[in-house]
Amino acid sequence: MKKAAKKHPPTTLRLILGDQLNEQHSWFRRKEPDVLYALMEIRQETDYVKHHIQKVTAFFATMRAFAERLEKMGHRVVYLELDNPANGQTLPANIQALIKEHRCTRFEYLLPDEYRLDQQLRELADGLPVKTAAVDTEHFLTNRQDLERFFDGKKRFMMEPFYRMMRKQHQILLDDEHKPLGGKWNFDQRNRNAYDGKAAIPKPLLFKNSVSDIVHMIRTEGISTFGHVDPERLIWPINRPQAVKLLQHFVNSQLKCFGTYQDAMTAQSWSLFHSRLSFALNTKMIHPMEVIREAIHVWERNTKAIRIEQIEGFVRQILGWREYMRGMYWMLMPDFASMNFFELHGPLPDYYWTGATRMKCMHEAIHQSLTQAYAHHIQRLMVTGNFALLAGVDPDAVDAWYLGVYIDAVQWVELPNTRGMSQFSDGGKVATKPYVASGRYIHAMSDYCGECAYDFREKTGAKACPFNSLYWAFFERHRNKLASIPRIGMMYRTWDKM
């Protein structure tokens, strides 16, 4: 991609990060010849954690497509590829060089969603010899501090009241009297079914993006990655038209069963009825309200085929959970990143990087993650996350793996889901109890156990499911920290009887 011409040096440099690819942003509503937009592939971001090869490739492909889109819209763009000799490989080095090269008198950037980058850009801006400004990304439905203000004076930070407030504020799934459609705010109790084969699993929409040049560059430059990628068939959306197409596919073929089977796990399918829109959302190619409105629009036309629990369950993930997790991230950072309630320091087992384990559930979830750079929330929470917590793995190691392995993993969403929800490292700020389970839960929610080398019914012996002994050992080991939690008391009464 060619650099912007130097005939008319721009006076304003605007930075766009790899997860800020929102062509509907107000920045782009008019052509401004005195503005230069900058995007860059840098070692600073490829190397701070070891990433899945599909994740690095998808971000670079999406950034390049976005830069081309901006140029077609008439904007001036400078794009630094990873292997460009002029690339300083950090945000400060490149921004300072661009300001000097293009004689910029002003620097603007979109507010980062990651605390690390937010701090870096604040410090950089303070030291630049030009005027600076930070602008909202115009993507989220709440501001950074909205959740903290909502919970001001409260000791517990439950998502449900926040979710109801968001429903009311945005007039989502309400009747004429502003009451919840269907008579309930939350239909989660109906959305915990194992896959029973009653509904055919739709074929996932997979794209065939050729990214061989990017994969070659990543490998030539010595970027350390893991996982698998087909250089001629990257399956993830890399531009807005593809993201919209994926949304349409979901609402028309998967939404009708989404809620029912959202917690189900089966070796028959890695995608089931999930939308797989998280990468498109987290890179901001599509807007959360755009997703919600389209899903509701399709539901309203098909209320006989799509029951209320399907649409409510989906809306809750976007309008409730996604915004809640982002709010918790900004409320608890920077301390959040180092919380370790259980004081765990164990290593992450080697098979998290290979999938080579005789535990069928772990093999399926990890192998899928390595192959597709994707696993749905129950696979993450109740299989790989559950095992890591029961085994006493250091939450730093768990964080690094989750942040690296998944296509949609950016820290604002990964950290509260992993260190908060999954690992209970915050001591109960995000979740009201640790999300741990024995082999019986995995058997109830999946078809993994039938082909496993271990028996989910056995608690001891060579054939016993490892989850069973680890489960009870976890409660015994942490009794002093967990016994007083109301939702945990029953487990200790059962354990004492055993």
C-alpha cells in the first residue's frame, strides 16, 4: 500500500489502532486534506503475549482492508507494514517519526480500550511538541465510567440490575408499558440445554480470505505464534461487508436455536448456533446496537419460529454482558490484572498448547481453539477455565493463554472473563461464586464423555475423571476462603458427609 503523497503536508495525524476499525465513526464523514490517518503493524503488539497465528493474521488483514477502504473514501492514509524498514515497531517511535516526517502540528487518537495502551498514549501525548486530543471510538453503548457510577455505594456488582437498566435506557424488548416482553427480564433458566439433536446444526459461514502474504511475512519476521492457519482460507471476516454477511447468516439460520443450546457442547460441531460475531464486534467493524436491532427485527417477523428466550439470551450477551465486562475492566484496572485471590502459582499444563490429553473434553476444547482460534463461552468457562482453576494454575499464565489463543481476545473483554468470571481471582467482584464443576456437569452438557478414557461417574481409581478429585480437593484446599459464601455452603455440607 502506498504512502500518502507529500505535496500537501497534513497538519493533523490521527492514529487508528487495530481494534478501532469503525468506518462509521464521525472522523470519516468528510474528507479532510489536512488530515493523515495512520495504521501500523508493530512488534510491540505481536510480542507482548504469544498469539494464535490466525489472530495476528486476521488483525493485520482487517487493518489492511480498512486502510484501503479509507483511501477509497477519499482519506489520506499511511500504513506501516510489519516488515517496513521505516517501522519503529512501537507506537511512540512511529508516531514521533510520522509527526516529524509530515510536519504535523496536531496529534489525535481514538481512546484505546486497553489500559496498557491508554497509559502509553497518554504519556506519549504529554511529551509531544504538538497539540493532542483523544476522541471516543463511538462504539460502546456506555462510557468507561458508567458502570462504576451505576454501582456507586453498592458492595455487590451484579450484572442483572445493570442489564435491566440498559434495556430500559435503550427501549429494548419492552412492551408499551415499559415492562419486559414475555413477562420476564431474563430467560436464562430455559437456555441451559445440552444438544439433543432435535434441531439440525446449520453449516457455519466460513470465509475464504487469502492471507498467504501476511502469513509469510509473520513467519519471515520471526513472530512467535502458535495454532494453525490455512493461508488461502482465513475463515474470519476481514471487512465490514463480510461482518454484515456473518450477522445476516446468524439471525436467519442460527438465532432460532441460539438460546436453547448456547451452553451445549458437542463433538459434532465447533460452532453450533453461535454467531461468532465477537471478532467483528471487537474490531468495531460492526456496532453492537446494529447487531441487536437486526436480531430483534428478524425475531419480530418470526415470533412463532423464534421464541422469546432465543432473542433475550442473545440480547443479554451484547447489551448486558459485553458492556458490563467492559465497565468492570475499567472500574478495577490496573489492580485487576494482578489479582490472585486463591494465591495460585501452578504452571499451565503443556497440553494447553497441543491438545494432547486423554481427557476428551479438554482435547476437544483445546484442539478446536488451536485449529479455529475459537471456542464458545462454556468451553472456555467450564472446560479449560474450570480445569485451570481446579488444578491451581497461576492466573497470569491463564490470562496469557486466553489472550493469545482466541481470535476475539482483547484485554478489556478477556481479562474480566478470565481472571474474574473463570478464575475467581478477584474474589467475587465479577462472579458470586467460583465457576467450578465436576465431570458430571461436563457429561450433562456435552457428548464428550462417551469417548473419553476416563469415567465421569468414578471419583477414585485409574479410570476416574480427573475433574472429580480436583473438584473436591479445590473446595477442601480453599475452605477458609469459600465456606462463608452463601452459594457455596451446600458443597461443604456434602463434602463433610462424604
